[in-house]
Amino acid sequence: MKVFLTGGTGFVGASVLRELLSGGAEVRALARRNGDRRNLEGLVFDLVEGDLDDPALLTRAMEGCEWVFHVAAHYSLLRRDRDAIYRANVEGTRHILQAARAAGVKRVVHTSSVAAIGVPPDGAVADETFQTTVEELVSDYKKSKFLSEQLARQAAREGLPVIIVNPSTPIGPYDVKPTPTGEIVLRFLQGRMPAYVDTGMNLIHVRDVAIGHLRAAEKGRVGERYILGCQNLTLKAILDLLSAITGLPAPKRKLPHWLPIVVGAVDEFVISRLTGRSPTVALDSARMAAHAMYYDATRAVTYLGLPQTPIETALRDAVTWFRDHGYV
């Protein structure tokens, strides 16, 4: 089988690429000409250099492919990146869907996010039927993922065989940037996390997310979305697991929610503008941490056979990978 993949240089995309190759697929993967390609080292596939803003190139790259996995996205919670976020996540998705239609592919798996679903009320757990409005979503990134998912849904209604997957918070190896969740693990390992806030999230091993993509292409219903998640945990519980894995002490001091919000506002709108450096804490990141983000992946487990690797294993794999690759 021939497959076209976007986002193969990223955290989730690199795992999808590895799963496809291990299953014997012939993969064409899109990569920016000057992008970071560390996640591609040692992998045998057909590299297509280009961007999501080139519909003609995308159509040519998809010719002869049966499946398309659109994993690429621009992740940033900084407001200065607003234009780049919408250009990549919304317009880029529009171009992918147009090219897939022109190339006549049999399956398109669109990687959305639980960010597009929204945050359930405190204490609640959201499934695929839950949806907040775009106005309620915190950050341009979340809004862009909502809008790109709407494009995928519309394409499915118009006859394109699109299946949508909504990963929660992946954790594991090959997190080269790292992602915000990987940054939590890294800061813990480096002793740079003296306190925590009372929040929570749904974690899943990144390899399970990748397998969920392939299962969605095989078994998913066109136009449906599937949450790719595993376990809901408080941030404190995550840090305690990291302590048990590493032997390092977990922070015991809990910060009030307002403090990171104030720090984020000052850092993003005052200090970073005066110094020119990137903020240590993005305001929207601090605002998001004020509410737990819990999700139910029962649909994906039941209908796709989504694996549920223990989160302790995912955290251990992340710790080992960061240590082995010189991050600590």
C-alpha cells in the first residue's frame, strides 16, 4: 500500500510513520525544505520537500496513494504566531482535502485534537458528542483545530472518505522539540519544577496514538471522530508517577491558578517584547491550566481497538528517551 503523510517530522507524525513502515507500507512524507528532520533519521521512505500551501505539489504527491494521513499542524500558544497558526492549520487542511479529492484517495485520516472538542465543565469527562463553541475555546491554536476539523467534516459530507481522530495528550519517545507535555517531563528531570497547579489532563502513549491512526483508516466510519486517549490524571499524580520512576522528589507546593496567569501576561506582553526572547510561560497556556481537561476514549477502544498502554510505561519511555538523547 502507498500512503501519503504530512507531519512526519513531528512527535505524533514520526510515530505514525514508524507504524506505517513497520507494517510494510510505502510512505511518501511531506517535509519543509529547511525543517528539523531529526525524527526521520534511519527511516526509509520517499521524502517530498514542500509545504501545505502548494496544492499542486500535494496533488502530485498523493497520486497512486490509497491512504492520506494529515498529521501536520503548527502548534503555538503565543498570540504573535496567530497568522502562521491559521495559515498552516486551517488553510493547510483545506489544501490537503482538495488534493486528496483530486487524487482520488480511498481514505483520509485527519488529525484533529481534543482541543477542537473543548474543555468539559469542572469534574466532567467529555466524549465525542461534547462540543463547545469556537468562541469558548482558549487560544488561536484550539480555534484553528476546531475550524480545520469543520473543514474535514464538510469534506466528508461532500463525499470525501475522511475519518477524524482527536488525540488527547501524547507522551513517549521521539519528542524532539519537546511538546508542552514533554517539557513537563524534561523540567521535572532537570529539577526546574518547584511547584505545580491543580489541573489535569488525559495522557496516552504516543505509539498508541499512532496505532489509533492506522486503525481509524482501517475501521473508522467516514465523517466520525474518535478520541485517542487513555487515562485522566491530575498534574500532581503525573509528577508523583515521575518521582516513582526516577527517584527524584515531586514538588509539594501548589500554586493558585491566578499566579501563572499573571506571570504569563507579564512574560508574553512585557518582558518578551522588551528582550525579544520567547516567553517562558504563554498566557493562553496558563489560562488553559485553570481547568482539568478530561476525556473518554471508549469509542476508539471499542470500535477501533485503540491500545491502552499503561501511562507509567509511557512516562518511563519518555524519561529514557530524553536521558538517552542528551536532554538531561
